[in-house]
Amino acid sequence: IGYVFGIFLPWHHLAYFCCTPAVLLILAMMFLPDTPSHLARKGHTEKAAKALAWLRGTSRDAVSKEIASMTSGQSKVEHGSKEKDVGLLKVFFSRPNLHPLLLSFVLHFLQNWSGVNVIVFKTVNVFETVGSSIDKYVCTAIVGGVQLVATGISISLVDRAGRRPLLMISGLVMTLSMGSLALFLNFASSIPDSWRWLPLVSIIGSFIGFSVGYATIPFCIMGEMLPVRTRSLSGALSSSFNLTCLFLVLKFYTTLAEVMGYPGVYWLFAGVNLFGIIFVFCALPETKGKSLEEIEEMFKGK
């Protein structure tokens, strides 16, 4: 919607318009319960069961086993912590915490340096660079609509297909899309006007690939992999690293283009996406169907 209204509205009016979803979110959050895991950690078992049942749209009896597992897992964590009297910093620098934290760092790096976030924030500028035959504002609205649909599909697939397959498919589609865009830029001067729609197709492909995996799954996995005891600190560091990567890629996109040329920049993005496929295949464990306690035990090597 923002992409479409951006065609017609001045930027300051668009900024006011984009405040509307944020205000609606604040109002909606007032009616949401606390997360079941948080309530279970605080010992509010009944409230946790009620919240989880409401979120799942089912009865309390149907979620009682899962709530018991949450409570049991938290009791083990708290008991172990008190028994060993281990400080938070020592736990933070332990392998069971650093391993998933580093995995989340790499995923956030791949998410931002895939190149799609550059297109998201500089869509009109990118279409001016590639010289598409279609109006740059119409192209912007088209890719915004594609991103919306593809993200919706990803949300419905993530618990069915698993995290690893979706991330590898996402990386493959973005590698091909960024590579084809780099090729187009390499030979832009010799490409006839009748083929000037190709950049739009490549960019749509990259948005589809990004939305299917890297748009949402790194944040999903971050919440699943990070240990309960250090999650507040590790989660803050992971999110900060994500925003730092986003800042760097947006800040130095133009600088990189001056040094490497725009074809070189998009070959770089294609290379990052190719590395992402290899990384996910070789290093990232599957978390589909596992409880938070099982994932934590997996990183402990038990």
C-alpha cells in the first residue's frame, strides 16, 4: 500500500500515512496476552495455558502437555543455574550460547547483504540505474505487491517445509536474480529497448526469493535458537547486528558502486547469496518441530 500511495503522495504526506499501521498495532497490542513462554517462566501456568489456547484457537486441554513441557524445561534451567551458581556472563560466553548467537549473526548478515534491502529502500533509484523500459514508479508498486504476496506464502510454508529448505530456495532464487541483474548491467549498452523489461523480472524474482526465506526466517530462528537464560542479552545483540548490517549496506551502496561499478555490486550480492546456500546446507541445524528446550539441549550437544 505504501508503494502504491508513494506514486501519488509527497514524501512528507506518505510519512504521515505510514504512521497509521503503527498506531493500529499499538491499539491491537493492548488486547494481546503475554507470551505463553514468558508466563510459564514466571510460574503463571493457568495464564500461560489460556494465552496459548487463545493463540492456537483451541482448548486449554489441547495445550496442557506443551505448557507442562515449558514449565518443566524452565524449572530445569533455573535449578541448574542455582545449583552451579554460574554467572550470566560466563553462561553468555559458553559454547551453547555463542554457537546459536553466531549463527544468527551470519543469517542477519546474509539477509541484509543479499541486496534485496537495497532495492527495498532505494527502489526508484535502482530502476533508474538499470534503465527499465517501464515507469520506475509503476515498477516500484509492482515489486511491493509481489513482496506482500510472497511474504504471505512464506508464513504459511515455514512450519510445513522447514527453515533450511526455505532458506536454501531463497538463496538460490536471489543468486540467480542478482546474477541476471548483474549480467544485464554488464551488457546494458548493447541490449535493445524491447528487452528493457528484464530488470523488472529479475527484481521481482529477488523479492520473491527474499520473501520466501530471508525476509522472516532469520528472526524466527533467532527466537528459537537463543538460550532462555541469555535470550534478552543475545537477542538484543543479534537485533543490533542486523540493524548495523542494514545501515552499512545502505550507507556504502553508492560508494561500492563508485569503486566496483553497479555490475560489480550486484555480482557481490549474488556471491553473498551463493555463500548463504552453502552456509545453510553445511552449518545451520533444522529447528522445525522442535521445542525450545529440545533446541537448547541440541546446542549443548546432548
